[in-house]
Amino acid sequence: MAVTYCNTTTDLTRAFSEVMSPKYKGLKTLSGYVAHSGNVYKVYGTGYVEALYEDNIKGTAVASAVAVDGVNEWYYDSTNDVLYFYATGGVPDNHDYLYGDAWDSVVSACVEIASREADALLDKKFTVPIPRSPHGSATQPFDREFAHAVALIACGHIVGRIDAPNFDTTGTALNASARLLSEGRSVIAQYESGEKSFSWAITADEVGGHNIIPGSSNTSVGVIQTRGTYDPDWSTSGAIYTSASDPSIMFQDPFWKVKITTAGTVGTATYQTSVDNGTTYNGTDITTSTDWKQITNNIWIRFLAVAGGATDFVLNDTWQMEIYSPTREVTNPSIKSIPVRIG
């Protein structure tokens, strides 16, 4: 199932309060029906019908005209372009009938389209799908401003089914669907340009001199992030390793590895660490968390969910991490800067 960044109810109505109104549902009024059999009536030439509503109650599609024999049941014969429906009480004139697309399917499809559009706009720079917010919840897992931007784009596509987006030659929006698309895309562009930052993004003051590389056979969809620069004088309170327990860190640039030892979501999955590129591991399972955990002197790690499913982190998946030690730094005090005079 594709990852979507906003829901199909409150997120959409917050983005555009009118989006759920009949105006944008694109439903047509049923008319011209004739008796078929008993309480069943038929209409010729409706065109494809995905949903039928009797007095705003969605009916149930059945497999054949013969099977239409109960309240709110209907069948569309695509070969002959005939719609059969059961009229409650046997008198269709006592009811209002609307037909057309299934609204829940339309909304879900537009949210998915908007989410994929956001991915495409960010694909040059960010992990796709976008990770969940470390501060998110089960019902609102992604950064709220980002989710709102996706909801704006989704609303633009929904409204655009009835009123196609209209832009002038300068790109200025001339109607509601164009305005919604422009507003949502503008926010996404700000994430791409760096004007806005995700809550899970590592900021400039967190970036350290190390890389983390996933194993080539990994199937986890979750993200591991690291930050910090190794500092032998940094407090190691609560760290997995310290310079005292692993003095080699002070004299070389070791390849660490992180290995998943229990599969699952963030908060359920566990991991172990290795300071010798996976030859041996520390033997202690540590629970994954969206909170930063210090694993050695000023080197920190955290885990983020992307899809939020049971396979965020898969058993035995590994990530390699190179930690730069002070030996990378110039320590010879006799080397000085030499001023250059021009002219």
C-alpha cells in the first residue's frame, strides 16, 4: 500500500472547507427511470456508474440485474449501458437518486496522487517516502505543515475534477483548483529549497564527520540517522561505548555497524552495535527510539519510521557507520597559517 501523508477527512477540510460539499462530488441526478420488475427500476444511457446514492445513502453494487432484490442494491450493465436499482418502498419518485463516482474512492485516489506528487518534488534531496515525525502520532504521523501542503494539493485535484485548474500566462492561479495546487506546491518547494525543515532533518549544527550506509541486502523501510563529531572529552554518561571501554576509537577511524536484532516498528525493534565492522557485536539489545541515543563520545543515533508498518526494521539488516577520530585533525603546533600580501 502506498504511503500517504494526509488523511481523507479532517486534513482535507482544514485545507479547503468546501471540499466535501455536493458541488465537488460530481454526482448527477438520476432521472428517466422505467419499471423493470417489482421494486426494481432501470435507466438507459447513464454511462459508467461507480456509485449510486438513495437519499444520500450509498447503495450496494451486486453482480447482476437478477441479484438486485433488496433495499439500496443496484447493478450497472456496462455492455448495454443500463443501470438497475431497487427503489425502497417501490416508488422511486419518493426518493432522490444521485449517481457517478464513489466519493471515498475519489478522495483516496486524490490524496495518493498528491502524496506521490510531493515525493516527486522532493525526490532530488530527501528520503522517499518521507519519514514520520519523531513527535507524530498514530493519526497524525507526519509533520503537520507538510501534511497540510499535501492536503492542499489533494483538494486541488478534487476540485479540479469539476473546475479544471486555470492559470494565466504568468502562472497566477485564476480559480480555486489552481490556487489550492499552487499553495500546496509552494510549501513543498520551500522544503526542497531549504527554507523549511522537517522535524526529522539533521540540522547544520548536528552534522558530524561520519557517514551511515545501509547494507546492500537491506529490506527495512525505516531510516537511521546519526549526528555529532567524535570527541574523546565529551561526557559519555549513558553511552553504549566510552573511550575508556573502547580506547581504539581515539587512535583510528573504526567502521561501526548497527544490526537489527528484533524486527518491528520503532519502539519495538531492537539493535546491537559493533566497533569492528560487524565481526563482533556488543551483545546487548537496545530498543529503537525516535529520541537521540548517545552510542559513544558525542556520536548519537535515532530511528525513524517511514511507512509505519510492521517491517519498518527487518531482522539482521545492517548499517555501516564510519566514525572519524581526532587523528584526522592537524595536531602539529609548528604548522602556522601564512599570510599572503597581494600587490
